[in-house]
Amino acid sequence: MKSHCIKTINLLTNNDIDNLLIIADNLFGRGYLSKNELQRYIDDKTKTCIVVKINNEIVGFQLMQTIKPEEIASLALKEPQWFKKQFSSCNSIGVLKTIAVKDKFKNQGIGTLLTTESIKILNEKSNCILSICWDKKENTVISSILEKCGMIQVRKIPEFWKNDSIEKNYSCNICGEPPCTCNAIIYQSNHQNKPEDKKY
Ligand SMILES: CC(C)(COP(=O)(O)OP(=O)(O)OC[C@H]1O[C@@H](n2cnc3c(N)ncnc32)[C@H](O)[C@@H]1OP(=O)(O)O)[C@@H](O)C(=O)NCCC(=O)NCCS
């Protein structure tokens, strides 16, 4: 008998949080995301999380956020002056944050679907998009997805998460116990349809 596969893409709900945390702990290390933080992606208007389900099982998710240029320091764990200058001309910045797809569902286009949908959502609210990515071998995959979606690599920052990992005490899947010494690659795209140009 032919099996039917139902794929959905929706906003995160309270019922999804525990299962989403299992995926995050597994892929990024325990403590990288918390229940409280995920709750903010439901309650806070500037934060959005989209979830892909196949036959009602969460198989991937993406977190995103919109910030004002003056709030960029909150993301700039290093080189805050560079971030300030680089994004000074933006009215609102859409930030592509964590993306994850369960191992057995990788390479089926789910990461590309999540990124495409997230960029659509962020383009409605901002005129610049930023993504801060781990620079590690496996990340050729996320790099190729971001570049396919029009993002450009603008900077590489060494040991981006070092102090943050010590302060928050999270273990990186590559480095293990803190400190995390991974480098970050900064991706950016500026699009022409600025929110203030829209005629409603
Ligand atoms: C990054 C991630 C979300 C991608 O999800 P995915 O569903 O496998 O992505 P897709 O299937 O849409 O696309 C994968 C692309 O990478 C390509 N790819 C797969 N393995 C690759 C490799 N070793 N090197 C280069 N490209 C590779 C695929 O061919 C595909 O490209 P194409 O669509 O042009 O053919 C997923 O691998 C993941 O969860 N990784 C762990 C978490 C992570 O590192 N997240 C990023 C930091 S937040």
C-alpha cells in the first residue's frame, strides 16, 4: 500500500517546544536553547520560529528575529563596531538564527524550504537580513543554502562565541565544554523593497 507523507510548515506552538528541544540538544549541545527562550519565540512579536513537520513529527525548525540597528550590539558578541557600521543604513534588520533538520531528514530540501520561508517572512519586516553561521566543515551545507537564497559572506570573526559560551556555560558540539573556539561567518543581504517604500 502506498504511504502518504504530509509535510506542513507552521509557526511554533507550545505543544512543539519539548520535541524541538530534543532536536536542538542533539544537534547543538545541551543547554544551547532553553524552554524559556523558545517560549519567547511564541510570545515576542519580534521573534518567529517556523517548524516543518512530516506526518505530524517535527523534522526541522528555524528561529528568526527582527531588530533595530541600534540593537545590533546584542548580537555582536565580538567586533561590535564593525556590526554597527555594517548595518547602520538598515531600517530594521531581519536575523536568520538557528536552523536545524533532524539527521534522517537531511538532504531532502527541508533546510532550503525553512530558509526560503524565513527570508520571505523577514523581507516583510526588514530591509537587511543577517545570518551568523558557525565556520565548520559541515557548514558548507548551510553556506550553500544561504548563498542559493541570495545571502553574501561579508566577514569572518574568530572565536565568536568564546566569552558567551563561558558565561552561559553551553557546550559546543565541536569544542565540547566551554570555551567554544569556533569562528563565525557573517552573511548579509540587502533587498530593495524597503518596508517604508511599500504602498498599502
Ligand atoms: C544545515 C541544515 C539545516 C541543512 O538542512 P537540509 O534539510 O539537509 O538542507 P537541504 O536538503 O535543503 O539542502 C542541503 C544542500 O546541501 C548540499 N549538501 C549536502 N551535503 C553536502 C556537503 N557535504 N557539502 C556540500 N554540500 C552538501 C545538498 O546537495 C543540498 O544542496 P542542493 O539543494 O543545492 O542540492 C542541516 O544540515 C542541519 O540541521 N545541520 C545541523 C545544524 C546546523 O549546523 N545548523 C546551521 C547552524 S545554525
